[in-house]
Amino acid sequence: MTHRFWMRHAIELARLCPRSPTAFSVGAVVVGADGVELAHGFSRESDEKVHAEESALNKLGDDPRLAQATIYSTLEPCSRRATATRPPCTDRILSAGLARVVIAWREPATFVENCVGVEKLREHGVEVIELPDLAAEAMSMNRHLDLS
Ligand SMILES: [Zn+2]
């Protein structure tokens, strides 16, 4: 299975998000070392604040397969968030111990200035792969938001 296959799956999930004027629509898929999907999630899947990565990780608890897993997220994991009672997705990914993060586009400054999700993950030894050729598709369901 290629990175693009799983990112396309994440993009399909992002299309399922209830639309919001104040948050991005994002899809995420967690794939184990054996190439089998462990869980997936999307923005606002279970409540109006839940992020895609968070929703997927919530389904796995402390599953030991996370240590070898890759998370595919259409958008860069957040490094800060408005809901202070919930950790940013970057922190969730680090504490879950995932090996690799694959994203399609970097978070613009629409809602949070200067997202440093990619930098923080790399600092902690997580491999981050970007698929910029899928960025336009991954952004397509967010066109109602200011993406500059
Ligand atoms: Zn997040």
C-alpha cells in the first residue's frame, strides 16, 4: 500500500465532516506496520470539537500496535488548540508513540498563528512525510474558509 492510497482514504473521510465556519474539515487514518488500517476519524465525528487525529486515536486507547503505526492526516496536526482541556494532536501523537506522520498540507494561519506540528514531531524523532501533490484535493472541502 502506498502513502497516496491511504491519503486518498483520509481525503474521503474529510468529505464526511459536518461543515463548520470556524474549523477545518480533516480526515485521518491510522495504519499499522503490517499495512492494515487500525482506526480512522474525521473532524467533528463524535462531538463538535473533536479533531480527526484525536477521533482516530481515541478509538485505539493504548493499543501496542501504535508504536509501529503511521497516521495519515489530510492537514498538519495542530500544535495548539482553542479547547484548552484537550491536548493538541501533535502531543497526542507523541504520547501515543506513533512512528510516522503523513500529511497533505500544512496548517495555514486561519485559526491559529504559526502551527509548528511538523517541526515538533520531527524534533521528537517522528518521521514526517508531506504529499504536496495531494494538498489541493485535501483542501478542497475547506474552500469556504480563508486559506491564505
Ligand atoms: Zn488537532
